[in-house]
Amino acid sequence: MKTSQRVAVVTGGSRGIGAAICRQLAGDGFAVHLVYRGAEVEAKKVAEEITSAGGRVTVHQADVSDEDQVRQLVDDVHSQSGRVDVLVNNAGVIDDRLLAVTTLAQWEGVIRVNLIGPYLMCRAVVPLMLEFGYGRIINVSSNSVRIPGPGQTAYAASKGGVEALTRALAMEVGRKGIRVNTVAPGRVKTDMTDAVAAQLGGDAGPRWGLPEDISALVGFLAGDGADYIQGQTITADGGRLVMRPQGTRRAS
């Protein structure tokens, strides 16, 4: 099937990495369904940019942590486009605080968006992908799973769950033509990370990434060139994971 006939759903598509992913996929020829929760003005601005560049985009408001809203969202996409070929689970929240002072409601708030949201979206679109024997699910995790900052217990736990979800779902649907993978960004300059820049190391180490650094990787995973990649978490962090922190010495 030509890319121009394929349909992509991107959650958290109004700002930052999500907006860059929407622009990338639209530029690659996908009909994009941009999903936002509260940033309506920003979502419409991204949609205008896409249509001005000749792309196709439809904007949807939905809370991905709400089961009924997810069901209605996917029903709407199906009725408008007839299929879902690519799902990008990008919607996420940060609510950093030390575990000792994190309330259950605060913990659950992070888990609901960052982990239950991808579960609900995957559950809703997998039957549509199975119908066509084709699909790409790309979950967005974080390098905080491996090198969390102070106060990131809820966030790191939720993103670790996303990576486990990716591996398990890939095993379930891989033989049906559906590829499930995760992209784990390092430090990327977005509205969401501005508030926690200090916890993420300021300007020390490798440069901060740009949303386009991540969207290019997502675009590759959404295409046929990634057909042999399955159940993987691919890190895009400028090499932060493999670089020795400044000031450390090799043990003698």
C-alpha cells in the first residue's frame, strides 16, 4: 500500500515531540489524526501548518486515560478514514516529586496517562490492524527509565511499564503483521521538559535534543523499512547513556 493511503494516529500531538511527529508523518504522506487533551489552540496551529504544507490532518480532543473517550476517538477515526495503520502513543505527563511526599492520587495521575493511556489506545486499535494484517505501534518512553532524575519515581515507573508493554504486545501480534516498538528520548527541549531541566542535568553532557530528532526516528519506524524491527526500545539521547559523566575516573 502506498504511504499516501495510510492513516496515522498520534496522541499528545499538539506540542513538542508530538507536534513534530505529526508534521513528520504528514510530510511522509500519512493522513494524520492529531489527538490532544487540552491544548486546543496549539493543536489547531499544528494542523494549520500541516495543511499549509499540503498534508492531511484531522484534529481530535480526547483524554487517552479515559476508556470511553478512547473508544469514541478510535470509532471516529475508523468512520472517517476506514483504518488505522500507525499508532504513536506519545501523550505523557510529568509530575516530579520525591516518593516520600507523593500522594496516591499524584502517582495514579502519572500512571493513568503514561501507561494506562497506551494500553487503552493499543487495545482499541489492534483489532483494526488485525483486520488488515498490518500495523505499526510506536510507544514513546524515556531515558528516565535507565537514568532517572530525583523525584522521577512515578514517571520512570510509568515509562518502564510502557517498554514492557511494547515487548509483550510485540510477542502477541508480531505474527499478524503488526510491529510494536518504543522510542526512548533523552533530554529533548519541549514545553514539558522546561520545568524539569535542572533535574535532567542542565546543559551538562551531550546537547539537548530537538523534537525533530525524535520525529525522524518515529517516521522510520512507521515505514516499511522498519519491518524487521520488533519489540525493541530504541534510545535517542545523543550518546548520554554511553558517555562517562564529567569528573569520574576509571577505577584503577
